[in-house]
Amino acid sequence: MTAKRALHSLVPNGKSLGVKTFAVLVAAVASALLPLYGSDYAVSIGLLIFSYISLGQMWNLLAGYSGLVSLGQQAFIGIGAYTLAKVTTVYGQSIALSFFVTAVCAAAFAFVISFPIFKLSGVYFTIGTWIVSESALVFFRNWKFVNFDAGYNIVAAYKIPMGALYLGSFVIGVVSVALVFLILRSKIGLALMAMRDNPGAAEARGVYLYRTKLVCFLISSVYIAVTGVVLYLNIAYVKPGATFGIDWAVSMVFIVVIGGIGTIEGPILGAVIYVILRQYLYNFPGISMILLGAVAVTVILLAPKGIMGALHGRFGFELFSVRRTAAFDGPDREEGARISVKQRR
Amino acid sequence: MNDNGLLTVESLNVDYGDFRAIHDVSMCFPKGAIISVIGSNGAGKSTLLNAIMGVNKARSGRVFFEGDDITGLRTSSIVAKGISMSPEGSSVFENMSVYENLVLGAFLPGPRKKRDILLERAYELFPPLKEKAKQQATFLSGGQRQMLAIARALMSEPKLLICDEISLGLAPVVVSDIYSRITDVNETGVTVVLVEQEVKRSLDYSDYSYVLVKGRVVMGGLSDELDEKEVKDAYFGINQYA
Amino acid sequence: MELFVQSLVSGLLLGGLYAAVGVGLSLVFGIMGLTNIAHGCLMILSSFFIMVFARHMSGSVVAAFILTVLVMCVIGALLQGVLINRVLAKGPEPALLVTFGVAIVIWNVLQLIFGADFKSIPSPMASVNAVNTRWVVISGEYLFNFAVSAALILVLHLVIQKTLFGRAIRAAASNVVAAELMGINTGRTYIYIMCLALATGSVGGLLVGQTFGFYSYSGMSYLIIAFGVVVIGGMGSIIGTLLGGVILGVAQLLGAYFFGSGVQILVGYLTLLTLLTLRPRGLLGNMTRE
């Protein structure tokens, strides 16, 4: 009894806990074991999906929850990819070490650029992040330390078996979901919700707000860099134009916008659609990009909250609820008004 | 009320998200009259006006002007039909001169052709505007700003002029001056709607009055027949209407 | 020293071209608060149109340009009327993402049709030098670019300051509701603005196409330049774009003079980032929305 209550206090909407948790667990275990029963092709698709889930979650943490629309997160993919290449190919160190170095480098870079770009708000922030990323691209092209525009082959990645690559991607994807979920259920999440629901009131506590956004930006950036390492273990060569390319931003925007901005399920759904669409149109890269752009525009116009938002609006469906009930929603005035309106109808 | 209203509102409901701001409001503004809509802060006056002008969308209900259904039309189309509004806080175009503000008032093709005549008339009505014609609107006093907003609204030669909270933050002398000007305007045949918080002045200057409390019409009729004390009681929510 | 003076003068003239690239973005941002990520791609689209039309019109660039302006106006009207006007009310970010989607579509369609090859528009002034002294050489092309841009910006400035249309635009920029209350249909005004912005973009597309050449993806690089121009000059300030263009152009060429041509672009970006952080609203006053 007490154990059950404890569980209930951890997860909201206790009554629907059973079925959903079970479904999520089954899906998780089934996909974790994919290399055991799936074809090589299925595994390679699954690998991409989980990496892109991670990218989507982290972009959503910024754009969907923190109000920071960044078109420059690909800079961190570049940092991850290049750190991996330098640490393994140039210095002959382990892949494990490159994860660690990546996290440190990405955190440092994110922290340093946060000073200028956090002075910008709204669309200026968006432009600022993009210019930072383009600057990094140009800088790497002219930087002897990273072999200019030639890039490196990541030889160490050749030896990794597909199953291990898949598992790495699986972990990075699942952890990204858990991480965003936990962040939203934490004090930071509360501050973010307050900011979204009532910007004015939250603004009054400016310093705290700045820190909250900064924390989200740091987490997102470091995690994207780490995801970049996982992605480039699969791609196995780095070049400035590709690693710092705007295509990464396109994919993050697409995944989140299509799936549903500001929802946890959205990026998962978006990543699945994105990867399958890209695969399906693999031989027509131009057409797939055109289609992605057109679909994204259509979704923003017709269903601004994406597929998940539409599902939630129509059927009240959601897999992970980050809303808290009862304890936080006092009987405020608006609530009262809402009730009285309903009664009248 | 009757069929000879210039503008009639029928069972209008307006929501702000989940919150209903205007409940089943019906009104009739007779042609040639001065009508006041009285209500306290938050009674829904501006919401009502914005719904009439097409700035906000109404949830349900209809608005008729000269017998035409204007519900859901774009604001600029409603203005083209002959309704003009001087908005609350007299939002003039700050970075433009007084002259430019007035010129914009005559933007529609009809008034545009007789812009110079209309400009002369505006300067006659509010002489201070002529002196300040070349100045940026930012540098006007509160009273001059209000004059500019009203003069600008009149530049489109409206049949119906709606003034939202003229007296807000102005000295009583200035308010009286503006009100007497509005009476002059009314005498040229323009129907005027005054939206105010102040009970006595509203009743004194108008032919008909409506009292709005919490988004509902609680009283209405000839201003002379409405008792100031009763209106005030309703207004402050003292009796059953609250 | 000669090279320094040369860099300074060329940077100044280059700035004129940059201003033509950025002025449309500035218009659209200042008046409707739209960050048009597709601006650069639309400009390069006009370069492609001019190139293709010129081929079919026995090489007349002038005729091709005029036809392109018309086509771009139609595209602008559709873009604004069908897509952007519907999302503008939902805040700046959804509108930004819509234009991002449009940008992706445009550059990939161009790539699909024309490939990734470098193209250019023939220019009669390519090899003519207007000034040729020991200190400085000014190419006729750069001078032409600067003159055209300066004239374009002057005309735009006058239209916006002195005509009724310009006043209506400024009214819509400062307060949408008040503008509608004047009988100004702001939705339709926005369509005119987008057409105007794309017409100026066609001028940019012509100058860029003649001077530097272009390929399908160039639009995104020129978008950054456009942003630079607009941010430095002040979003929504028309005259400011000329100043912004000149500052960016001079910074780039002086950067190339001091640090080598490889970092020319980087210096431009960093100048832009620095100015963006120090003066987020730009150097000149503007007509931005409240």
C-alpha cells in the first residue's frame, strides 16, 4: 500500500499508470533487443531513429519548453564529431574518452557563447545562434588544428559491430526522453511552465529565469554534442560542411514541429516519421528535403501543435504527462469562471 | 429595442479563452443620438467595442449596421461602412506628425478625395491641432492626444463615432471642453457612442444610456429617466445585479 | 598602404550591394515583425529567373529583370496571402519556421533543376574600370552596384516617408489595430510589402548574379549578410541598411586585408555578432513594431 502510494506520488495521473507504463516498457525492451531478431537494415533504421529522437528532444527542450528557438545547435554536433575524430584518429585514444572530452568541450563552448547570445531574445536569439554556428563552420574550414576543410576519417569506428552502435544510439535516445521528462518534473520544469503560462509574472523573477534558460541551454547543447559522437561513430568521417551543416537544424525543426512542439511524445513520433521518410526517398535527397519543407509548413499552418498536439486536443491522449494535478492548481478565479460557464451551457 | 437603430447588437457573447467577458448583450444605438455605455474598469466595455469593430471575434450573436450584418467583417471593412472609433488610451501614431495622423484618418477612397476640406474642419473643431500640425504626436499633451484621436476618427466622415474612455486621466476642464466639441459633432448628424466610467457626466451628455456590469447589460433607457443613484448602485454592484 | 585604401574603397562599394540584399528583409521585419528566413533563397531564386529569362529573351538582361520583378511580385503575393498572413498572429516563431520551411523548399527545388553548379548573369560592366589610379582601382561593376543600391534605398525611403502608401505602411508597423481603424486593410498591406521586398530582392539578385555568381544554396549565405546589414543598420530602418551594408562590407574587406582572405567571411560574422550583442536594436533608430 505505501509502496503503491509512493509510486503514485512519483507519477501523475495514477489511474492510467498501469497500462501505459506497461506499454512503454514493452516497447522499450522490444526495441532494446532489436539486434537479436531484426535484420541489419531494421537495426540501421532503429539506430538512426534513436539518435534523432535525442536531437529532437533536446531541440524541443529549448524551443518547446524554454522559448529559445535555436537554429545553431548543429554547432554542437560538429563539436562532438570533431572531438571524436581528434581524440581517436589523431591522438589514438579511446572512444570512451572522447565522450568525456566532448561533454567538457561542448559545455565550455555553450557557456562561453551564452554570454553574447543570451543578451538576445526572440528572433534575435534565433539569428544569433545560427550565426554562431556558421562562424564555427567557417572557422573550422580555416583552422589548421582540425585539418582545414579536409576533415578526418574516424578509423576507430570501423571496428564497432552494428549491435553495439545500435545499443549506444538506443541508450542516448531513451536517456534523452527520461532526461527531458525529469527536467520538466523538477523545479526547473515548474519555472519553465510558469514562464510559458504567464511570462509577465515570471519575468518579475528575472535572474532565476535567466539561470533556468541557461541550464536548459547547457543541457541541450552538451547532450546534442554527445549525440553527435554517437551519430558520427556511424557516419565515420568528419568534414566541416557536413558536421556543421544547416541540414541538422532542418531535421531538428522538422522532427519537433511535425511531432508536436512542447510535448515529449512529439519528437519521438517526429523522429520515426523523419527517418522513415528520409530512407524511403533515399535515392532522391532533393525531393525528400522539398517534401520535408512542404510538410513542415503545412503542419505549422493547419496543426500548429503538431501531430501529438492534434491527438491530444481531439482524444486527450498523452503518453507521458508532465502536468501536475491537485497539489498545485488552487481554486483560482479563472477556474471558477470556467466552471460557471460550463454550468450555464 | 426598435428597428430604426443605426447600429444594433443582438445577443452578443465574447470569450477570452475560457473566460466569458460579454454575456448575451443586446443594444440599439438610435440614429442621430448620443448614447453612453457606462461601466467600471473590467466591466467589458472595451471588449464589447472591439467585438463590434471586428478587432475581437464574437463567440455568438450578431451586429447590424444600417440593417447590414457586419458580424465577423474585417475592422477596415467595418470602418469603410461608416463606423469610426477613437480607441482607448487614444493610441495615436506616435512617430508621425499630427498632420500625418489626420491624413491617415482620411485613408479611405471617399474621404481621401476631400481631404483638405476635412482637415480644415478638424482644425476648426480642435484649434490646438492646427498649431501643432507639424509636431510629432509623441510631444502632445494628454488632452491634445485625445483631441487628435477624435479628430482622426472624424476624418473618415463616419455615420457613427465611438469614443472609448475620453476622460481617462484628463483634467475635468479639458474633458468638458472635449465633450462640448463632441456635442457639436453630434449636431452635424453624426451618431455618437461615449464609453465611460463616470456616471454623472455620461448621463448628462447622452440621450440614451446602457450600464454594463461584469459583461452584462443591467440597465438601459433614456438618460433623463435613469436615476443617477440607481445607476451608481448597479455600477458598484450593490444590489441584485451583482 | 595602397592595398589598405583599396580595401576600404572596395568595402564601401561592396556595402552598397549588401544594402540591396538586406533592404527587403528590413522592410518585412520592420513592418510586420516577420523574420523571413527565406529572403536569401528568394533573392537567389530571382537570380535564376533573370538568368533563364535572359537566355530566352535574346540576352536582354533588362527585359529579363523586369519580367523577374513581376514574377517575384506574384510569388510574394502568394507567399504572404496564402501562408504567412495566416500564421503571423500566432507570434513571431511560427512565422519564422514557416519561412524556414519555404527556404528549404526553394533551395532544394533549385538544386533539383539546376544542380549545384555555379551560375552567373552576364554583365556589360564586368571588365570596365571606372577609376584607375596608383592608389585605387574602382571597377565599373562595383560602382554601378553602389549607385543602383543607393538609388533604390533613396526611392524606398521617400516612398515610405512621403506618400500615403508609405504612411499607411508606417501606421500598420506601429499599431495594427489603430491602422485597421483608419480603414487600412493590414493583411493586404502586408501583401504589398512582401511584393515590394521581393522586388528589391530581385535587384539584389541581379547585382549578386552579375558580380559574384550564385548556386542553389547561395541564398542561405546571403541571408546572413542580409541579417548583418539589417541588424547593424537597425531592423526596419531603410536608410540604416545602407549604413549597415557599408559597415559590413568595410569590416569584411579590412578583415581580409589584415588577416587574409580566408577569414573575410568570419570577420563579417563576428562583427555582426559583436554589434548584435552590444546594440541589439541596431545603430540607427527605426520603425519597428511595439
